[in-house]
Amino acid sequence: MAWLAFLAAIVSILCLSNNPSLSCPTDQKQALLKFKQSLLTELSLNPSSDASLPGLETWSLSSDCCTWARVTCQYSEPAKQVTELDLYSLIPSLVNVTRKSVVSSTVLNPLFSISSLRVVDISFNLILGGEIPGHGFANLTMLEHLDMRTNRFNGPIPQELFKSRNLKYLDVSSNSVSGSLSSDVGNLRNLQFLNFEDNFLTGNIPHQIANITEVQSLSLRQNHFLGMIPSSLLNLIKLQVLDLSNNSLSGEIPSDIGRLSNLSILSLGRNFLTGEIPQSIRMMGNLTTLQLDDNLLSGGIPMWLFDLEKLQILDLGGNKLVWDNTEKIFPKCQLSQLTLRSCSLKGEIPFWLLNQTGLNFLDLSENELEGGFPLWLAEMEVGTIILSDNRLSGSLPPRLFQSQSLSILALSRNNFSGNLPKNIGEADLMILMLSDNSFSGPIPDSLPQIYRLLLLDLSKNNFSGEKVPNFDPKSFLAFIDLSSNKLSGEIPTGFSLGTVILSLDQNQFSGSLPKNLTKFTQLKHLDLHDNNISGEIPPFLSQLPSLQVLSLRNNSLTGSIPNSLSNLTRLQILDVSNNKLNGDIPSSLGNLPSMINPPDTLSLSSELFNFPIQFQDLIVNWKRSKRGLSRYNVDFYSLLDLSSNRLSAEIPSSLGELKSLKLLNLSHNCLNGSIPMSIGDLQSVETLDLSHNSLSGEIPASLAKLSELNTLDLSNNRLWGRIPHSPQLDRLNDPEFYANNSKLCGVQIQVKCPEELAPTGEAGDQESLEGSEGLFSWEAVEVGFPIGFVVRFVQGKRQSKELNDDEPELLGVLLPW
């Protein structure tokens, strides 16, 4: 009997294979194969991409396409038809996704002939770009589900897309789509899910969106919508999720927004909304999430919010709201997340939080809270506690670090003091930020026991001692800031091999730079300025392949600048100013790639966390003063500061190759020779300081090309001749920029050049110009000039002041918690 069953199965298979109605249509198979071939052709044009297409290896002419991976068929009279294509994460991404898209949306064209398609998922193909092919999607009249998120589509949303009357699910989030959202979106009457998050849409939200009567979720987050929230949205009474966050919406929240009584999530954060929180929100009995953060809302925080029994997430931070937290409240809700950042909270941390037993995230930063860290809060097992920027004081309770839940603790910029608890190593923290307090004593030996610790910021305290505890080389610690303390001894290197930022500046470390710094192959920022470091700059620093920032300013380094620093291909900021370095400036510094062409990727530090992490500024000399450069902005700046050393010889012309350089400071050295013509090729330079050297000759005419220059100092050299003329240089007319040189002239200092003087009647002036070794100098000002020159000098100072008042400042402001 077994052989009869086997024979029957064989006959069945043969019958099926001979019945074309039970296999996919030939034209649909050919369309799919043509799509595959087009994709392989485009990928082959870029050698840096991986041409493997997971799942498509099953697509062959000899098999039924309904059996292929990523293809689903359904029987539809009179034959099977392809109805679903799952092309999720099909196209491999390049190593550097910031490059121009290498796969055009035209590769999709063969698919548009398959009119039976109901589900198309082309999401997470990071290098698929170009405009959305509207005419193609217009052919897919049966389409119900279209997922195009996380690609690189650009251009406007095609009108044809809004003619798909059967569409229930549309996701175009995380692309580069631009233009306005057409009113035709109201034609999608069967739509249940709509997401245009993270694009570049502009204009108002169309009133016709109210025609989408069956919608359950509407997300238009992180676009660029302008205008007010349209009242027509309130007609979507079946709406359960409304997310309009991170746009440019203004005006007041509609007073009758409570009509959307089925809402469970209302997210309007990060806009420009004004007015008070509408009373009608108390009618939303199903509300679980209310996010109104980072707007311009004002007035008091209504106590009835805590009567919404289903409310779990409440985020009101970053507004102009005020809450008198001395008022006793008895919440009916159990919150898991509460953010009242910058809500003018006074007094102690609210005691009613003790009854919020499910609380996992608490942000009360940027308020005026006083008192100590309460023991009851330490015992609550909260996962994230952010209390930065308050007036809290006292020591930290050891019980806090016995928590099994605490992952993030941010207490920066308060008045806490005393030693850190010895049991701090018992915590399971990922982020610990205690900067700008008055903690003292040694760093606890138990701290390295926090194996999950990723970010440690103990800066701006009074920690002392000659020993920094050693961390496991295999630990996760990547961001370390121990700056501005009283730590001493040799430079510590007992940190994770994965360290990315290491800030040990403004301490009392001494000795030479240790060789085992080279083990930090992922190190991007090394900041050791303002210590007592001696010895030479070692050539082995060139073995740090990821280094972007090297700051050794204000130490006691001697010797020459090693040529090997030019091997640091990612170096963007080099500051070795205020040391005792001698010798010449290596011409090889002109070969630093990241000072020639800016990098096209952002550093890990700016993208690692979903909420803002406030690192200490990187302190640099900028526009004649020390400024804080935000570590988030480091990726956009290239700086070279070799000032206040004993460097000699000529300025190498190769420095003119550093076309992305924003600052070049070679002042207060012993440099001689002329200013190279190539300095005029520094097309991005904003600050150029060559003062206090022995430079001679004329100022190169090429400096007239420096269109970005806004701070210039050539004073205290031996320069002579005409100051070059250009619209930008003419604005830099502060006499201080050119003081103490020989025989300089030009409109910037209102001194005529010899050829501009009249041939008769001004011989005395001519002789004075030629005979004065230091005509334009502070010494001459002290002795006294003819009245005419003094008047011109004062006028120049006034004009300079007016211009400097308008001078743009460096963007170095950090994101608050």
C-alpha cells in the first residue's frame, strides 16, 4: 500500500506542474527576474557594495516564482497571482551610508507590471534613493500595504500615491521626502496607518486629512510642518494615536481637542505651541501618553492631569509652565515616566512620588529643588534619575547604589559634597554624571566594578589622589571625563580598550606621555591640557588611528613636533600651544587628510544616545580668547594651534593645503621669513593669528581670497607694504591687527601708501613714512602722533568696534538634560 501512496503523490505533482493555473504567471515571473537583474547591474557599478541579495538566490527561470523566498502568491480566479513582495533589508548598505545613493528607484519599475500586488515592503534598503515612482505605484490598484521607511527617497510625495483607494497602511518615514503634504491624502478613506516621520515636509497639515475616517494611528513626527494644528483633525474621532511632534507648529492647542476621546497617545512635543494646557484633555479617559515637551506653553500645570487613571507617561518639560509642588496631590494614575524639566519646581523633591511604585524614568532637572537626595527615592528602584541643574546638597545615600534597576544617574550642576559612597561599585549603572558639584576625596576603588558603565563624568569637582582606579580592559566604558579636579601622579591609562573620549585636562598629572596610550585604538578625543606633563611629544601617538582631537595645551612639553603626526588621518583638532616646543613646523602637517577635506560621517558621541548627553566643552583658543567648543560640534571644525612655543624657521607653504581649517594660530613663536602665498588657499579659515613672530616682507595678496576670515592678527612682526584689499579684509580694520610692524599702509589702518601721496606738498609725510622703523606701533602711540593720525586711529577703533559687535560667535552651546 505504501508504494500506491507514493505513486499517487508523484501523479499529483506531475498534474500540478502541468497545470499553469497553479503556478505563477509567466509575465510576473519575468518581471521579478528583470527586477533582480536590474538590481545586480546597479550594484556592480559600485565596487564598495556587497552584491549579495539575500533570498533572491532562489529566483531562477527553472522554478515556480510562488516558491521563491520573499514572494507570496494567492489563488485568484482563474490562476495564482503574486500578491506580496517582502523586500525588507534586501539591498546591502555601503560601509559609509552618507555617500550618494548608488541604487536608483528606477530598479523598481519591473515590479509595477504586477497589478495583483497587495503588499509591498521595500523598507530598510538604506542606499535605495531617487524620487518615489508615482506612475508606477498608480498601476498597483489592489495595493493595501506599502512600507517604504528608512530608505533614501527624495523629492515630493507623488500625487498618484493618493489614488490608491484600497491603501490601509502607508509608511514613508525616515527618508528625505520634501514638499508639502497634498490635500489629496484625504482620498485614502480606508487608511488605518500613516507615517511620514523624519522627512523634510513643509507647509500646514491639510484639512482634508479629516476625511481619513478609519485611521487609527497618525504619525507626522519630525517633519517641518508650519502653521497651527487644524481643527479638522478633531473630526478623526476614531483616532487612537496622534503624533505631530518635532515640527514647527505654532498657536494654541485646540481647546476642544478632548473630542478625540479614543486617543491613547497624544504627542505634540518639540514644536512652538503656546497657551495653556486645554481643560478638555481631562475628557480623554483612555490617555496613556501625554507628551507636550519643549514648546512655549505657559500657565500652571493642572492637577487634574493626575486624575487620568490610565496615564503612564507624562512629559511637560522644557516649557514655561509653573507648578507649585508644595500643593498636596493624590494621583489616581501610576506613572512609569515623568518629565517636569524646567517647570519652576521649588522646595524639596515631591514626596508624593513615593506612591508611584511603577516609576522607571524621572527627570526633574533645571528647576530650583533644594534639600538632600531623599532616602525614599533611593529605595524606589527607578531606572533613570535626572536631577541636574538644581540646588540639591549633602552627600549621596549608599542605598542608592544598591539598586538593581538604576541605569542612568545624572546629578550634575548641584551642590552635592563629601566622598562618594564606597559601595558605588555595587550599582548596575550605564551612565553616571556627577560633574560640577563639590565631591571630594579619592575616586572609590569599587567604581570599576560597574561593568556596564558606558559614560563616566566626574569633572569639575574636588577629587584628589595619585591613583585612579583601573577598569577592566574589556569593560564597556567609552566616555570618560575626569577633568577639572585635583588628581595627580602619572597619566592614568587603566581604562577600557574601547575608550572613545578621554578627558583628563585641568588636573595635576605629571611625567611623560605613556606608551600604552596606543592601546586605545578607538580613541577619538584625547584631552590633557593644563597639566604638568613634560618630555617630548612621542612619535607613537601616530599609532592612534581614530584620533580626531589631540589637546596638549599648557604643559611643559619640549623637543620638536614629530613628523609622524601627519599619519593621523582623522585628526581635525591639534592644539599643542603654550609649551616649550622648538625646531621648525613640519611640512608634513600639510598632509593631514581631515584638515584638507572634512569627514563625511558624524562621530559616535553625537549619535549614541536617544536623549541629550551633556559633555564638557572642549576648550580652544578662538578669536583671541578661550572658548568652549561643544563636543557635538567637533565634527564640523578643523583647528591647528601651535602658538606660544619656541618654533623657528619659516612657515611651510604646505599648510595652505589644509582647506577645511577653521583656525590657524602660529603666534608667539620665533618664525621668520615671509608669509607664504599659499596661506590664501585656506578657503575655510575664520581665524588667522601669525602675531608676535619675526615675519617679514609684504602681506601676500592671496589673503584677499579668504572670504570666511573674521579674526586676523598680524601684529608684532616686520611686515611692510600695502595691506591687501578685498571686501572681507577691508572689514578687518582694527589697528590692533597690524600693530608694531614696519611701514604698513592701506585703507584698513587709514594710512596712505607712498604711491597714493601727492607728488608735492607732502614730502615731509613721505619721509616720515619711509624713515620710521616702527611707524605703526603701540610705542609710537605712547609718544604721540600728529593730530591727523590720532584722529584716524580713533575713527578706526570705532569702526572696528561696530564690526566686532556683529561678529558671529562660535556655536559651542551644549544640549541640556
